[in-house]
Amino acid sequence: MDTTTELLVLTVISVFIFDFTNGFHDSADMIATAIASRAMKAGVAIAIVSLFTFLGPLTIGLAVADTIGTFVNISSARLIDAQALIVAALFAAITYNLITWKFGLPSSSSNSLAGGLVGAGLYIVGAEQINWGIDALYQGKLTGVAKVIAGLFASPFLGLIAGFIIMKLIFLVFKHFTVRIRPLFVASQYFSVAWLGFSHGANDAQKGMAIIGMMLLASGYTQSFNIPLWVILVCTTAITLGTMFGGWSIIKTLGFELYHVKLIHSVANQLGAALINTLATTIGAPTSTTQVVTATLLGNGAAEKPSHVGWKRAGQIVLGWFINIPVSMFLGALYVCLFSKLLGAVS
């Protein structure tokens, strides 16, 4: 097996690990409110989310993968440089995922991957080979890094707004109902968890697909950027397995430390987060399910009792979001420096 093939295999394994940690992170976010509200047993919630996470990438287009896979131009780089860049970005994202999981902080796998790609790209190919999307902005279009940043930072804001509005609407529509309406909300919980899992798989799994697509192109196995079926199946399986195992420390943070979650909040949270994820996937903008779910929950709490929201804990989480991309860029540059020197890629 030559070096090119070995690095391609390493990339596929790294993507599998990345998608696993992504699912590991996000399953906690998706089922935290359902578990905290005691509307569903943990095993049932995980099973539903896992099933629909698997179905999402198989039935939705690949617009998000196209966005991620084309904003760093690696065509001018030497083969081994391009391969080192891609592997380094993955290692940066995996590292940040594991660090934040250790501290029970919901973080964005999408931000980590984007930051890792940009950091490694700056080191290997330079700023001029990164599609920042600045020129397109003047034409009223979102492309490249600008599209990634817009999707990743606008989605939490929209999640906050959606969570607030949906919560207010539920209070308005059901204010005259008694506790006998509870079975309706319990039933709707299954729908909202399924939709959230579907939207998560449809958006998040595509990021790993983009990385393998970039490596196939860099290695000469494809002549243009595209995603083969086997890549879709590998990434879908990895993120589903991660979802099945879940991250219980993050469940504790979201389900019990930000707001005292009841059934009504759980349904509102999942519906709002699934709506934002679905809209973003439709336009090809990558989102962070972690950020969307967390922001939506804060909106739910603010709509009912703002003083009861764990704003201090929320501040710690948001701080992690702001440092995510810079730290991941640094890690991406660090890893690509190490890999390239190890492989003799940079003279």
C-alpha cells in the first residue's frame, strides 16, 4: 500500500472518529430535554434519534457537503501537502470535541472542522487559496467561509428567537387547557425528537462526507468534487453510532443546568431546533445542532421565566463557542505543521 492510499485510509478512519464524536455530542443535545422532562425513557429517545439520524443523510441532497468541501482550494498543493491539510483539520476538530465533552460543554463540531480547515489551509496553501466569500458578499451572495460563518453564527440567534416565539405560541394556544392535554404533548414528543434527529443527520453528517470527498479529489481518485455512495454510508453509520452512545455529561448540562425543563419546554425546544436545522440544510448552510438546541432552550426559558434561566452556565457555553474557531484554527495549523514535517511534505 503506497503513502497516498495509506493517507486516504487514515482520512476515512479519522472522519469516522470525527462523525462519531459529532454524534456523541449532538445526541446528548437532542435527547437532553426529552429525558429531563421525563416524557421519554433514555433508551427510547436514543433509539428514535439514532434511526432518524441515519435516515437523514440518505434522503436529503448534499448541498452542505458541497459548501464545506469547496471553500479551501487544494488543487495547487502537492498531493502530500493536501492530504496533510485534510487530516490535520480532522484531528483539530476531534481534539476540540473531546476536550469540550470532557468538561460537559455543548460545542460545535461544525465550527471545529471549519476552523481546522482554515488553520491548516493558511499554513499549507495560504490565504489566497481559501474562498473567504468576501467578493460574493458584495453581490448579495453567500459562499465559502462566509456562508459557513453565517450559518454557524446566525443559527443560534435564530434558535433563540424560534424558541421564544414557539414557547409563547404554545402558552397562548393552550392556556385554557388542563393537565388532561398532557398525552397530546407526550405523543408530539416522539414526532419532535424524530424530526430533530432527521435534521441533525441531514446536516451534520455531510461535513465528514465533504472531507472524504476532498481527500478523494486530492489523491486523484476522482476528477471533480463529488460524494460517492460508500462515503455517505460510512459517515451516516459513524454519526449514528455516536448518537446511540450519547454524552451523559452534556445531557446533565443541557437538561438540568440551563432551565428546569418540563414536557412543554422539551417539545418547544425540539420543534424550534429541528425547524432551524431544516431551513439551514435546505440552503446548504452548515449548522451546529449543539448551538441550535442550546440557544432554543434559552429562548424557551426566556419566554416563561427569564430569571430562572441558568445564564451563568449559558455564558460559559457561549464563551466556548466564541473560542471554538480560533482554537481549532490554531490546532489545525499545529497538526498540519507536525504532519507535513513528519511526512517530509514541506521543504
